[in-house]
Amino acid sequence: MYCQVLGSAAGGGFPQWNCNCPNCDGLRRGSIRASARTQSSITVSDDRLNWVLINASPDVLQQIRNFPPLQPGRSLRDTGIRAIVLMDAQVDHTTGLFMLREHREPLQIWCTEPVREDLTRGNPIFNLLEHYCRVSWNSLPLRAEGFEIPGVAGLRFTALPLSSKAPPYSPHRDDPQPGDNVGLLITNARNDKRLFYAPGLGRMEPHVWQAMQQADCVLVDGTLWTEDEMIRLGASSKLSRDMGHLPQTGPGGMIEWLDQLPKPTRRVLIHINNTNRILDEDSEEREVLASHAIEVAYDGLCIEL
Ligand code: MLT
Ligand code: MN
Ligand code: ZN
């Protein structure tokens, strides 16, 4: 299985257009060692020909240009993207669908019923796309036996409901539904190797922890370093967990959990907010991660399993 990280930043990207936090400002000035990152998306394939796009970032066009296998060039209009799986209905994971409107067939989209509802009501992208390529919706099952995606042989997917957050425009923002946010366990059917992917993980629950323990690599929520990072910076009034993201540090934080995984498990943080000091390769925070054998995803990282 090939997993290509297309975009490793949280919503806003890095640097964020209107942000002058030490990271964004430092990157623009060239005064810190860090690389720019586009918004949250990965793509997976078994044969490097047929790809599943996981999340459609507003940066998807740039991401496709940066990763040539997504444009195999076999005919006048072509793409290597066979299907799109959505983890939630957030702006950073769905607005790229607008950019794919020229597709010659309806977009094959896999998402849960609550996400479909948000994308036809709160943020009616699916309705709009009816005027372009249209959408063929496949219900993402939240069942242990998982599902297969036609045209993408060799990979099996299992979606897990996660405790995170529906977007602000969701008709049920304050009435969480199972399936507002999901994580994915992706299995290579040839060798049984597994990748666990969860860019938005607000709380560790037994079924999630079980899936993480089964994985050979976990690619998980790296949004914020501390619970009050955004408040301390004056950028927001919300705690990390209020936004549906488990912070890396503190009791019950992501580092504590990752420390308890089996030793050979590869641990990678993704969906990193531009304020998070781990983006600075010379930061103390980055050193702490290294001492726990935790990696920081970057655009262009390829994980082979
Ligand atoms: C989030 O995961 O909280 C998002 O990145 C929010 C957004 O895209 O606005
Ligand atoms: Mn996000
Ligand atoms: Zn910033």
C-alpha cells in the first residue's frame, strides 16, 4: 500500500494567509527551519494507478500538480482518482470538491449519512455539484467488517466513529451524531499491513484505541501542542478539545497514548495547525517528539506498508 501525504496542515494551511504567529511570520521571513504545508488530505493506492483521495482539501489542485501519479495522462480528460472518502464535512476536508467539478463522471464519494446531510444542507456542496459533474454518494458503513471500493482492489477500509466535532454550519453542531467524524483503518489485503488515519480525534475511546493498536502505522491528529494554545496566543477562545482535537501534551494527551503503542508501530502526526511549534524543526517541542519516536508529517511524505 502507498499512502501519499498531500496536505499535512490543519484548516488555514501553513503559513495561514492572515496569520503572523511566530511560525507563520518565521516561515515567511525565512527565520525558522520549516516547510510550507497545504491543507489536510492523503491519497492511498495499492497499484499506484488507482487512487482513493481521502478528504478534498481546498488546496487539491496544487496537491494534484505536486503528485503526478494522480494525473496518468491516458486520454484527453483523465485522473487517477477513482473515489473520494470524506472524514467529516469540515471546510478543509470538503471544499476541494468544487475544484473537481470538471470530472467526466459523477464523483464517487464515500461519507457517512450525517456528513452527507451537512453537505446537502449546512454547506450544500453536493447540491451545487448537481449542476456540474454530479455526485454518486456511497454510504460509509460504520461496521467492523469494513468495505471495499470498486476499482481499488487490494485495499480494505474500516471506518470508525470518532468523538470530534461537526462543523459550525452543521444543522446538528451541538447534537453530535455517530459518523460526524470518522477515522479509517486501511488494510493491505496482500500482506495484512494496516494504516490508521484520524486527522480529527477529540477523545480516545476503547474502539479507537483498539484500532490504533492493530495498526503498523498511525497517522493521527497533530493539530495543537497544548490544550490552551489558541487562547494563549489570542487567536481563539476555544480549547483544543472544544475544537475536537486531542492536544499532544498534558494528561491523556496524544503523546501519552502514542507511548503505549507496541514498540514497532510507526507514529506520525498530521493535520498540524500553523501555530503548533512542532512545525519549527529546531524547536524544543520537535525535540520532545523525537525523544518519543514521533514523526511530523509533511507534504510529499510517502508511507509504504
Ligand atoms: C478543524 O479541524 O478544526 C478545522 O481545521 C477547522 C477549519 O478548517 O476551519
Ligand atoms: Mn480540520
Ligand atoms: Zn500562524
